[in-house]
Amino acid sequence: MKTLINNMKRGIIIKLLCLFQCLLVVGQNLVKNPSFEDYVECPKSMGNFDVDVRYWSSPTAGSTDYFNTCSTIMGAPKNFNGSQMADFGQGYIGLYMHAPGEYREYIQSELKTTLIKGEKYTISFYISWADESDMAIRDFGLLFSEKKIQLPTKTVLSGQQRYKIKDNAYHMIAIENATFYNDKDTWTLVTTEMVAKGTENFLILGNYKDNAATRRHKIGRKVKKGAYYYVDLVSVLPKNPNKISATLELNKTNVFEKVLFQFDKYKLQETAKLSLQKLYNEIKHDETLYITIHGHTDSQGTKRHNQRLSNNRAKAVGHYLIALGMHKDQVNWQGHGGEEPVAENDSEEGRQLNRRAAFVITKRN
């Protein structure tokens, strides 16, 4: 009875930790469909992960499996390779990390945005060792790539295979556990950290070592099935979630580079347009970002006139960003007249600096 109670307590603690993890990654996770809940069709056959699950793909010809409680054939908790509850929703995936003949399966996801060079990220996922596996391993790998990978191989996704895709930048992260991943009852959190190179657009998870190099623990069965694992809740979290590019942060006032106006004018100059194009390229991939433009003038002129002029300057910037491709609901603007100078108004140089536009970027989940 005491053992049963302890197991129940352990199960409750694990569920609470899992719930906390789920809540943590909702707004910050750069992985689309991280727990495989969004699907095209309820799975009806083995090896259909590549077409059933939205925003995910198989980078090789290996036939990764998709399980969901909606299915009787590829269901959860019971399926052809064992039994495991779907604690992060209704779905999870299963793949061979080690199998005879160097056979491998992988999963690939396009990230919501390119990782920022020099910034730190935490990568994590949950795994559970399938009941029908005849060996456990302790080597997992994370491969980040600039371009999507699609290769016809069913074996290890080696460096030789990867470099068949020309002009593709790679960033490999090896996860080496001190013990074997052999927990069949619960989900085990696997986590690591990395510093981005700034080329990471896709994440691919699997085992990149061949059979001889993979550290494995056999359980003594005569049948050679390999090491099959269930995987769920994949996340890539920025250590600094407010950083959205190498130069931009959320909720911070930034002065547009080279977006200055001639005296009593609000027409954008060509240097200003180039600066706005650069900003647009940095934020266009994230539709949850919103920008507020702040227009300013120097101290010359009446307050009423400067208020109208500053509003027109902010409006001109906002309209140009919309023309570049931002949705009109993502762009707001307001003028402040000459009430917020950044330089003295007693020289032309100072007044020129005050005839400016600034912006603040916010994010809505």
C-alpha cells in the first residue's frame, strides 16, 4: 500500500511539472505544433507522420509514426509498440532511434523564426521508451539547418548525406546522457542549451550515430527490433524572450536608423525607406508582433502645428510599413509634437535629430 501511495504521489508531481512546462512554452516556444495536436487527419496507418501532422515532416524516407487517442489503429495509450498515456494532449509520435541495418527515423520542424546569432536557447522534449523495444540508448541528437532537408535515405542521416544539399548551414547538438533512457512508465524530460549561429530555421531530432557508435543496452531478447521511443512536447525557448533580432527588443523605444525629416516636411527620404525595409525584413515573419510609431518635431512652430506635423510623420512611416507587407492591424502611430526632444534645439544639428520617428514593438500571444 505504501508503495502504491508513493507511486501515486510521484505521478501527481510529474503531471504538475508537465503542466508547468506546457504553460511555460505556450507563448515563447519557437516550435510550431510542439505536442502534435494539430493534425490533417486522425492517423489510420503506420508511418503516416509526414502527411498527418501539421508543420512537421520527415527529413528522410524513414517512416515515423503518429499516435493519437482519436484513432483505433494508431491510438493511445495502447498501440503496436506498447502503451503510453498522452499527457500533453491527445497525440505523440514514435520513431526508431536504433534498428538493424542502420535504419533510422527522424522528425523535422520549421521554426517560427530564425534563431538570433549569439543568443542562448533552451531545447527540450519528452521521451518514453516503448515496451516492445529490445534495447535502450543514451545518444540523441539535435540538428539545426538553414534549409529544409528531404533525402531518400532510410539509414543514418550522416554528414555525408546532409551535405548533398548544397549551400545549407548546419548546427549539430549532441545530447549524451549518463544513463540509458529506459523509462517505459513515464515521460522523461530531455533538455540542453545552445548558443545560436543565426542560420537555424529548421530543427531535426533523432540519432545521428551509426549502430556501432551508438551506446546501447540490450535487454536479452532474441528478436532484433531496436530502440523505439515515443516523443512529445518539443520546445525551443529563447533565454531572453524579449529579444526578437540581433538589434531589436520588445517593449523598448528605438529610434529609426536614418529616418529623419526635412524642416516642416513629412515625406520619407530614400535613406529612410531603406531603413524601414531593413526593419520590415526583421519582423515580417512573426504576425504576433505589433509596432507603434512615434513622430516628433523640433521646437520651431506652434504646438498645434507641430502636433499635426509629428502625427503625419508617424503616419507616413506606418503607411510605408503597411505598403511593404505588414497588416494594417499590426501598425499604430501617434505624434508628440516637439515635446520630447533628444537634442538641444539651439542648433540646426540638434533640431535635425529631433525631427525623427521612433518605434516600440510589442507581442500579442
